[in-house]
Amino acid sequence: MGARMHWGVRAVHSAAALRVVAAALLATRPASLAAQTLAEVVVSPAGPVRSISAALQLVRTGGRVVVDAGTYREPTIFVRRSVEIVGRGSPVIDGEGTRSILTIAADDVTVRGLHLTRVGTSDLEDRAALRVQDARRCAILDNEFSDAFFGIYLAKVDGCRIERNVLRASHATETTSGNGIHLWSSRSVVIADNRVGGFRDGVYFEFVRDTEVRDNVSEGNLRYGLHFMYSDDCRYLRNIFRRNGSGVAVMYTHRVQMTANRFEHNWGAASYGLLLKEISDARLERNVFYRNTTGLVADGANRIIADRNQFVENGWAVKLDASTVDGRMTRNNFIANTFDIASNSREPSTVLAGNFWDAYRGYDLDRDGVGDVPFRPVRLFSMIVERHEPALLLLRSAFVELLDAAERVLPAITPTTLADARPAMRRVQ
């Protein structure tokens, strides 16, 4: 055996010899593998190294494991040193419906180009195709996840990137499904250019800080496209939340920024594009709310700023709960909504200024682009519908038109403080 080891050390000048040495070490001296680590180990179905777990014992810290095309079935893979795991030809890692697939517990780990599939549902644990625990600077790039309970699960991580992954599930109920991208107690994460669909929540945050979510598509999820709680100082840019149970729920959070996102086709009796619940100092800018049952719901949302957003063809464009105070809605476009704004408060404190309302029937005598009479967007009929939903059957009737006309002339029930004193005569660009 000593002669074989001596030969192996001298033969490290070629990649082929390295693989032979690795196979010999794996077969004959498992206890000595830590001392014989390699810069790169190739895993292939018919090669000398046939499992990722074996390759991780052979590769040195900072090295690379290359996984060739094929299907690999092995117990849950644990990564405990800084390495790069790269798939070549989209190799399939199969959890066989019984286990988590890949668990990372080291800093500076990159996983790229793998297809992780068949993570079994569990009532006792949050099984994930890929889990990162107590680690920094991970990178999860260009992977595919299918038939997963949880897709990517990050817990207590810092400075990680999740980019250009495709995550798909097909669960029938919320109780039998997990989340596509799940973050808990983490900070400074970038989630960009991913496609997520078919999970309970497409993206879920809890106790997350200073994180950016941009250019993702979250579509066809059972509950929310994005759901986050207790996650301050995060930014959500240019994402699409489409045809989910509801679009996005923001809860118990401070200083969230949502810019240039699309909330669209979120339909259902209790569906909405965006829910802001018990939050403060949120900024909503240049977002599009298109064809949702309700575009924006603000419940206990303090000091929100909504500027230059588009509310188009929604049932209710905006619902302002009485607990929402000191907000500002400026330069937004309200187009072809059934109801532009609804409120259950007699004296809401939200300020409306410079918005375009396609229902405005005022005039502009001095031609400065601003209406000369205020616009009150809360319709009396919307308040009736809030209390008696079957009244919607009368929506297109002459009676409702007469009711609206009378309320515009002599407002008696709708909140007089919720009025746009300077309505725009043309759509805001």
C-alpha cells in the first residue's frame, strides 16, 4: 500500500492521473482522504467517482466538484467546506420523494447548473431541495428545481445570491406544499432573475434585513407570489406577481421599497395585488396593478407614499382601512377600475394630489393641466357593496348612475376629506 501511495503522489501532473488516485484512495484508504484533497474532482455515472458525497471528501477547500450529466441518487448531501459544485449537462439529483437533497453548512459555497428533483412532503420537517444553514456568501445560480416541497431554504445566512434559477412544483393544497424560495433570519441577500411557480408562497421572508428582490417572475402559486413579515429595509424591484392566490402580502415591516413591479391577474373573493398590513414608511413607485380583484389593500399602513403607479382594470383599485394614516398618493393613474378607492373611515388622513382619474368629469378653464374642481373618488355605491356584496348585480343600472350623480352634487355619506384637490387632466407619464 505504501508503494501505491508513493506512486499516487508522483503522478499528480495530469488530470487523468488525479482521477485514478482519487478512485484508489476512495476504495482503499477512506481515513486518509482528508490529507489527499484535490483541486478538482469529476463525478460521472461510469467514472471512478460516482457520487457527489464521495467527491466532497476528495476535493480541497476552495476546489471544484464537476458533476457530469446523468441521474444521481444518494443520501442527503452535506457540504461542510468552501467549494464550487458545477453541473455539466444539467445532471439530475433525485431525492426519490423521501428526503432533502443538498444541505450547505459552510461559507463561500457555489452551486451551479444542477437539476434537483423529487423532495418528499413532510409534516415533521421543512424538507428542501437545497438548504443553506448558518453560512455566508453562498451563490445558487442557474439551477432547476422540480417536484420540490421547499425549493431553496436559507436560514441564518448573510451575503448570499440566488440568481437565474427555475423552481416548479405542482402541489394541490397549501398544507401539502412548501415555499419556492424561503428565507429566515437572514440579511444582505440578492434574489434576482428567478422563475417560481406552483408552491404555497413563491418567495417567503421572515426576519430578513437589507435584502433585494429584483427581476423575478412569481406565478401560479397557491397563496402568495411574495409573502414577508418582520423584514425591514428590503427592496423589491421590477418583479412580476401573476395569477397567484394573492399577489404580495407585506406584514409587520418597516421601510419597504417596491418599485416598478407588476401585480396582475390575481383574482378571487379575497384576492389582491398587494396587501400592506401593520407596516410603516413604505414607498410604492411606478408599479402596475392590472386586473386584480383589489389592487392595493392598506390595513394599518402608516405614512405610505404611493407615487406614479398605474391602477388599471381592477375591481377595487385601492382599499384604505380606517387604521391607515398619514399616507400620500400622488401622480398615480386610475383607469377603467370598477371602484377607484374605497374606505371605511369617515375622515381618512391619506392625502391625494395630482392623480389622474378617468372618472373625473371636471374642467380646466386656465388650461394648466390641473382640474379646477376637486375629485372625490369614493363612490357611495362602493360603500353599499362593502356591506352588501349582492348589490353588485345593480352595478350597471340606471339607479346606480343616479346615486353617483346625487352624491357628487351633495356628498353626504362618502368621506369629504378623501379628495384630490388637484386632479390631473391627462394621464401621468
